[in-house]
Amino acid sequence: MTKLWREHSLSLIAGAIFLLWLVLYCLSDPNTHHGSFFGNAIADWSGVVLMVLATQYLYERGSQESREPPPDIPGRWMVDFLRDHSLTLFLAVTLVGWVILFAHSGVNSKWGQVVGNVVSEWTQSIGMVLLTKRFIERHSRASGE
């Protein structure tokens, strides 16, 4: 348990907080301030869990939001492309799924609002990954300045 905790404590805590918001939202009325907050928190913390886990295993060459992919494999350009852009590809495919789910849910339904917020969170995440490929912010640790 100690090794698991030491190596994955951020993922475990972020996931537990996400689950807490999920349970609290299920038990609440979305038309109250508490319920509305819990719904927004689900989207926000899904983005936190997404970035913690996705940036551990996926890559985006040139993005400071991602770790750098391993060296290219000579003659394997498609494998290199998929690996080098796996973070953006994963975010894009899952974003399409969230958009489809949102399109088929009631905008003002309890879960429709949450899914809409998740779409916003995913859009923000993919935007950040793509923006950090070309732009920097002085004195930002992510920008390497």
C-alpha cells in the first residue's frame, strides 16, 4: 500500500474528490446552490483527473502540458505520429463523445448541465495542450521560462 500511495497519491486523492462531488450531486437537488456547485465541481474535477492521468501515459510533442515522447522509431512514422500526438487525439476523440452525449441530453436536465460543463472542461484542456505547443508565458514553470 505504501508504494501505491507514494506513486499514485495525486491520482487517488483527485479521483476520491471527483467521486465525492459525484455522490453529493446524485443526492442533491440541482436547482439549489449546493446542487449547482456539485455539478460544476464534477466537470472541474473530471478535468483534473483527466490531466493527471492522461499526461502520465499520453504525449503531445512540443507541449509543455505533456511529457516529451520517447525518441522516434526509424521507419515507423505512423506509430511515431500516433504516439507523439496521443494526448491530443485522446482528448479529441473523447470530446466528440461528450459532445454527442450533450447533444442527446436535455440542456436543462440534471445531468445535461453537468455534461455541458464537461464539454467545456474538455475543450479547455485540449485548447491548453495545443496552445502550449506554440506560446509561452514568462516565468511560468510550464513554459520552461
